[in-house]
Amino acid sequence: MPEHTELEIDSVISRQNVAKEGWTTYYVDGTNGNDANNGLRWETAFKTIQHAIDVAGSWAKIFVKNGTYSENIIITKNNISLIGESRTDTIISPDDGEAIFLEADNILLTSLKIIGAAPASAVRASGNHNKVISCDYSRRVVLEGDFCIAKDLYSSTHGILISHNRNIVTKCIIENAFEGITIDDGKGDSSQFNLVIGNEILNATTGIYISKLLVESKYNFIANNNIINCTTSVKDEGSDNIWLENYYSDHSNIDNGFGIATEPYVFTGGSDPRPVICRNGWLVLGHGGNTIKSVPVAGTYTHPDDTTEHDVLEFSAATQDIHISLDVSALTQPVEVREYEKIDGTNYRQISLKTYPDDFDTGTQAITIFFKQKNKDYKVTFKSTVAEGASRSIPYVYRTDGKV
């Protein structure tokens, strides 16, 4: 059974983004720029993105200032990086057609808000080794080359389509789409060896769909996804695809004692033999290659509407290693998360402080905490920096008690 860790995925991205000596950098400022400039500094920035792309040769980085760019962008040169100032305020929104069409190889799009005009796509990546990372989008993102990556994307309306081989879709959040993530044979042959890992799909008509147009798509690996409140969670019209350790909100999810449901999740065209029992439940199935042997505990912490520090979970020295996953997607205001260890019979010492969401990856909806047991008591606390406006329910799951 193949295993694909987040470290491996990041390694692939890193290898594909290795800088080449001689990169040329250009700047685009839709408000103060001028396409008659040389584009080599912010003071002499271009006005339009497409002009910068047309001027640039391969191995160019193009930085784009916040603003709305009503352009249809076509990239036909290899090794171009298009980098926005902000994924919410650097907006590419043409009046009609696709917002960005990637016809070349090894192109990076990042920190952009990309809006295609109906019925066209936001991004169509027909080349190979292209990457769309840390972007918001509306209309579909389509990966129809090989070895392409969609990572840390967010859409409140549309999904992601994979139409060829060995692509990766990971850490994306998709809401209210007709189809959340689709794998099809749109280029006329089977789409194979694609990885769909660690995504969250909410309120879709169909969550994840392996579609057969003419031929079956095979050997795709779908794991560690949250599929929540979808009319149909998954469909598989292909063959030999692997579904593993996904969370399905419409499954019974009775715990077998190890964080896995007692029954497989059976759907049209296949099954997931190891569905996890709770959202992000795979995060506490193991740590550092070890298998946790204790029974997981799931519950809900009610976070009050105030700015006082509150204990969330406490653990005694009788336990061993502790693995915690806190679902924080309901939080609406910044929250300080502290970890403590007890230093005597009464007093605790703070050992970490992070503020959610500022100190976490964009799109993070679950905080994972690991205590390496040192025969001490531990606790985790929340403190809102401003009032939430209402109390919040925070689902959690944790495991204790050693390893095998």
C-alpha cells in the first residue's frame, strides 16, 4: 500500500521550485505602473500582467501588487513564477473566458485570487509540472497536464478537476461545489496515479468523483480527506483506485478502538476499508512512524465568549505520549493556544504559545499537539484576544498510553 506523507509532497514541490541562476524579476502595479516602463523595480513597474509575461523570458519571477486585473492571462514560456501580494486582494478577473491558461511547463501561481468568467475555468493548466499554491479561486481549477500540484487552495463555489496523470491535490478547502474534486479521462485516456490527500470538501453535490467518460481512471490514491455534508460523498467509476482513512460525515463511524470505524465505507464503485471516525482523525492514528495502541477519546470543548484563559484539556502523569487534534474551524477571532507542563504539585510552566490563525498555515482548521511524556501533568488552554461574539464548540480527539 503506498504511503505519501506531507513531507514527501512538500519535497516534490521544493524540487520543482529549485531556483536557477539568472532568474529575472519583474514587477506589476495595476494602479501606478506603466507598460512603457522596464518593469525591473516597483518604481518602474509594468501596469499589466500579460505585458510582463510577454516581455519576460523563461526563468522569470513576476511580482504583482494588490489590485484587480481584468486580464485573460496566457503563459506559453516555461519556468515562470507569478506571485501576488495577497491571495485575497491580488485579483485576476477577466470579463469573459479563463483567467489564467498555462500552456507551458514548470509555472508557479501563488498568492492570487483567480476568478474565471462563466463558463470558463479560473485556471487551466495544460502543461506539465505546473503548481497553483496558496490561492483563492472561483470557477474550476483544471489540471490536465502531468505532475501538477494544487495545494492550499480555497473556493466557496467551485471544485478542482484532474484530467491526466501523477498530479497532486492537497490541503485544499472546497465549499458548495457541484463536484468537489473530480478525476476524469477528459484527454481521452485514463487518468492514473494521482494523489488526493488532506483536503476538506463541504456541502458539495458530490464530494470526490472518479468519472468515466470513455475509459476508466486507475491507480489513484485518495486518503486523509474530510468529506462533510455532501449530497453524495464519493463515486468511483474507475478501477483499482485506493481510498484510505478518509472521514465521511454520513458514515456511522463507530470506533473500533483504534480511531477507525468498525465498518468500511461502501460507495458506488468501491469502498474505503479504514474510514476514520472523526474529522481530521488520521492525525492521531500514529506519530513518528509509531502505532498508537490506546483507545481514542473524542469530545467537545465549549469555548466561552470572553477574553479569559480557559483550560481545554488536562492530562495526568499516569499517561504516556499524548496526541491531540483540536478542530478550530468554528473560531471567528484570534485565539492564543498555550501548552503547559506541571513543575510541582500546584504550579504549571508554559512551554509554548501560538496564536490561531496567525501562526499556522493558511487554511489550517485543526491544531495538532504532541506531548512526549516526561512523567509530568500537562494541559492545553485557549484565550481569545477579542471576544468571539458567542460561545464556540470545539470538537477534539486525543490518544494517550504509549506505542508499539
